[in-house]
Amino acid sequence: MSPLQILEDDLTGKKIADFLREHLENMHEITPPESVHALDLEALRSPDITFFSAWEGDELLGCGALKELDSRTGEVKSMRTAKAYRRRGVASKILEHIIKEASRRGYDYLNLETGAFVEFAPARALYTRFGFEYRGPFADYIDDSNSVFMTKKL
């Protein structure tokens, strides 16, 4: 078995396109449309977003992204683990990678938005384990009972 590799992804591969399409479909299945903040492929290609994918050989295990909000603040975006690889530490490794990159860039804070529904409980637990704390909306987000906002001081 190949070791897990986290790579900066240019978002041109079919596997990542299919993976992100499935992610968006899933978010729309469990979240009201006005509360879905997951980005599509084109939005993830924005110059202020660095996208990472996690691989074991040619198997796509998961992804995550780092968006620059300003020179001192980043946002975690598009965290997702493939169903077959959940509960195996993939998300932890991706989040560690994003936190290290945010620190390397000199950010003071790393923010995120995730869902408030029970389906997002594992994500909220992961972020709490990594030192994220609850906060109010940031950037262009508005107060939304379907969203949870978190921050981590770096």
C-alpha cells in the first residue's frame, strides 16, 4: 500500500471533478440551498484558493482547500473524505496540512464554516480536536441557524 500523499491540485483531473460533484450533490441533499457554502470546481479555481487532494497511489482519499481572506487570515474550505476512507485519519492529515500551510504563510487566524446538522457532527468534532473554537459569522457569511462558524488562532 502506498503512503498517503497530499498534493496541491490544479483541479483538472476527472477523479477530483467527479469527487467534488458528488460533494456538492451531498451538500444539497442535506442542507437548504441558501445555506450551502460548498464551492464548485470553477469557484475553487479562484486565485485566492489553494486546493489540496489526498492520494494513496491512484486512489483519491479526500480533499481540502485554503482560501486567503486577507494577508493575516485564511479559511478552510471543501474538506471532504471519500466514504470508503472515513474514520481512517484522512481528514486529520489534510487539516494538519492546511494548518501548516496557513502558519507558513504567516496567518494569525484560520476560520471555517461548516454545517449545524447532525451529519456535520464528525466535522465539528475534528475541528474542535484541532483547537478551533466557535465564533460568529466572518467575511461574507451571515448568521444562519444551519451554519456553524469556527476559528483557530495560529
